[in-house]
Amino acid sequence: MNLTERTKYIDQKLEELYPNPPIPLNHQSPYTLLIAVLLSAQCTDARVNKVTPALFRLASIPEKMAKQTIEEIDEIVRPCGLAPRKAKAIHQLSIILMKEHRGQVPQSLEELEKLPGVGHKTASVVMSQAFGVPSFPVDTHIHRLAQRWKLTNGKNVTQTEKDLKRHFAKERWNSLHLQIIYYGREHCPARACHGLECIICKTSFPTRKSRVKNRKA
């Protein structure tokens, strides 16, 4: 397959496997999604989903979260790792949302990226999943598969995002982001397949013999 054929096949196969991919992080609002995505850094979605019910019982809106102490937040989010930093970011961004955004999560990538603890990927996830704005957040699963499928040179996640946006139609970005994540977890994980075993890898590269060595994000 050439690049165009491979891109079309991957697009169709993922849509066939995951026609309505659910958002993996449990949330009730743009704010709770923002917090959940922030907590997911270097942590599994499953663990975040175990932690957030207690956190959102404590406070599920910026006004209430801003009134909590960092220590109270830290005690709950500790299982997610990097707890002191994440707890401080949650507290500070909640204060900023109250002071500068009337308690609302801004619907702007630039404004989101100004918030403590919110990088480009986190902001892109919120824009995509909370507001439906076409985005293509690149996590470790997407970065790995884009390399295995030769959709990018894997130089860094910024380049991978640009390459994927160029290859796929804009109206597919939000779904594809989730579909690739689910496919990576279920069929083409980091310590298996290696570009040789899953259906997409085998179909796209039937003569491939050697494992694909991935560049880390």
C-alpha cells in the first residue's frame, strides 16, 4: 500500500471497529473533564476514573474547588502520581477560572494552555471532547501507532499531530483520536505487535519482517 491507500484503509478499519468511541474519562462538564485530563498525565484512565468520584464529591465546580486546600486535593489525587504538582495546578486553575473566566472553562486553545498544569495535549482533548472543536491530541498510543503505520517520522508529538492532521479529513479528527487510542490499547499495545501482528499492521505492511522501533514522545 502507498500512503494514500494506507491512510484510507486505516480510516475505514478504525471506523468499522469503533463507530461510536466513548470518551474514556468519566466527567459531567467541561470543568470535570479538564480536571480528569490533567490527572491522566503519566497515569491510566482507569485509575483516574477511580479517583475522580471522590474528588468531584468534594468539589465539581471551580468555585468550590478554589475553596479547598491543596492538601485536601492532594490527599485524594495522590494515586494518580505527581500529586503535589497536580493538586496545586487544580487549585490554581480553579481560582483563575473564577477570577478571569466567570467560573467557565474557556473555549479557546490559547486560553486553556495558559492555565496551570494544562499543556497542548490536555487543551486539545478538552477542545475536542468538551466543545466538539476539531483537534487531534497525540498521546503515547497515537504517537506509537502513527510510527508503526508510517504516518509520521515520529520526530516528536508536535510533528506527529501535524502529520495526522494532514493525512485525515478534519471532520474525522475527533473520532480518530479516540479510535486510535482504543485500537492501540486493544490490538497494538506498546509491548506487543511491534508493527507485525495486528490486523492493521499486517494488512498495511504484509512483507514487513522486523520490529518497528518507536521514538518516544
